[in-house]
Amino acid sequence: MAHAFDSFDLGGLKLANRIVMAPMTRSRAKGRVPGELQAAYYAQRASAGLIVTESTQPSPEGQGFADTPGLHSDEQVAGWRTVTDAVHAAGGVIFAQLTHTGRISHPSLLPDGLLPVGPSAVAADGKVYTAAGAVGFPVPVALDEAGIARVVEGFARAARNAIAAGFDGVEIQGSSGYLIQQFLSSNANLRDDAWGGSIEGRVRFGAEVARAVATAIGGDRVGFRISPDRSYHDIVEENTDELYATLLDELTAAGIGYLHLIESPDRGLTRRLRDRWAGAFILNPHTKPTGPESLALIEDGLADLVAFGTLFLANPDLPARLAAGGPFNEMDRKTAFGGGERGYTDYPALPA
């Protein structure tokens, strides 16, 4: 029987335990470049078996929130090197999450006059936060064949940049209503060409990104995150079981190293996906927040590793606290996004 504090072999990387720090956007990368503040934040949490960073745009047009970092410039690669060096010095393993937000963006958040893009010219229902306040999502520019090729290559180039920046690997963001899941959906993707319509067409974009990234850096250094049956950012999906079975088959063929599932309320769906996926399986359970009780999912065999979000935000030494049964710091939600050290690097660790 596996236990949360057992080591784990992730594609040849030895993880100290099976506790994962889930990706959490914090909007503190001024000028889209991480630095010493981010290095301190992630190094504090290096006792995780695996850290997955905040959403990081693979290209300038992929940004959807203020002050999120990228991996598309030399300055960003150098900034991330500061972070990865600090994490490795503390004994950690860290993957960069590559996120193209697609239609979940706004022109005011993008540089150089760029516009949000999507599979079809369909705006998401909801609001985006800009310097002028909360405004409605705009109608995105529908990607043509050249645009799709550009975005796919952007993911591959960002993956190569991640390795140059010292990351141990990357996680492709295929969840939470962002661009890859927009292609999977039936309300954001109205295409009737080879990139939409049928299940195979809807899956094709995510599969192409996975293949391109795996080719760029090796599949064993690549993860893929999904959130089936979760309606983030106005996403509607149909035939979920068949849709994701097809996607998982494509990810398997691409040689992707791990699957990271944001669980829906349907535990049965989780079990079906777990049974279909032969590689490493990370579970972010359907709990708010994920707590110590979720470690039992590893012993039950439902997951190889369990991802924690909120608890890791407020408890930099979370594995030690989980092992001790607590106590746990409470998160200050007012400091979740933006700002500086307060609510970011000032949460206390347990006394030595």
C-alpha cells in the first residue's frame, strides 16, 4: 500500500513525497517577470514532492490576468532561473504550468495591441478584472490555421524556455475554461472544420499541443491538467466520458508523463479516468479546501499523488504539518492576488 509520505518516481525524477503544490495564480510578477519575491515564495514550499507554478503564459497573447509571469522572453527565463535555483537549493522539484487563457482575457491586459483569441468568435459570459475595474469578456478573434500553428509552437517554445530556466518539467493547462478546454467545449467551439464538431476534432488542439511539447522536451517531463464536468469560465462540455477518453488516449500516444485531474463531484468519473490512464495520476479532490483527509486517497489507490492549493498557500511547510496533524495557518483571502510579501511569503512555518 502506498502512503502520502513515500517517495515517488515521476519519469525518473525522485519526489520526496506524494504531496503536490497545486498551481495558484498570485498576480505578483511585475512586468510579467518573476524575481526574488517569487524565489522566496516557492523555495519556502520546496518540501512538496512536486511544485507546479502559477499559470505562466507561453506567449504574449496567452495572458488573461494582471501581473502573471510568462516564459516567452529572455528576461522571463532569467527571472525564472532565480526561482528554480532557489527551489533546487532547498531540495525541491518544480514544474512550470503553461497556460494560454484564450478568450478569458481583455485587450488591456495584452501587450502590443494584441487581442484575445479563441476557437470561435464567441465571448464568455462573465467579467474580467482590468485596471478600469470589472468589464465583460470581449468577443475573441477566432484562430485560423496559421494562428493555431502559432499557438502550438508557442507552447513548444515556452517548454524549451522552461528547461533553459531550470525547471524539471512543465504542466500543460488543459483545464479551468482556458484555451485548450475552450476547444473541447461545445459552446466556445462552434467550428465545423478539423478543429471542432466531432469529438476527435475538439480533442485535436489539446493533442497537438501535447505532442509538440513532448517532442520539445521529452514526454516524461510533461504533465497535463484537466477539469471535466466543471463549468469554469462559462464552459459547456458534452459526452464527457467519450470526450475525455479520447483525449487521454491521445495524451498516452504522445507519451505524457502525468495526468492532473481537478475532480468534479462525480467520483465515478474520477475512477473511470484513473482506470484509463496508465501513467502517474495527480488528483486535486473535490473538496473545499483539500485537507488532511485527502491523503487517504493515495492509500486507497485512487491517486498516486494529491494536490493541495489553499493549504499550501498559507502553510509553506505543509508536508510537515500534514504529518503532524496540524496546526494549519488560515489563508488571508484579502492578500490572495497582487501586492508584495504580505500574505505571500510571511506565513509562518512550524518551529524547528
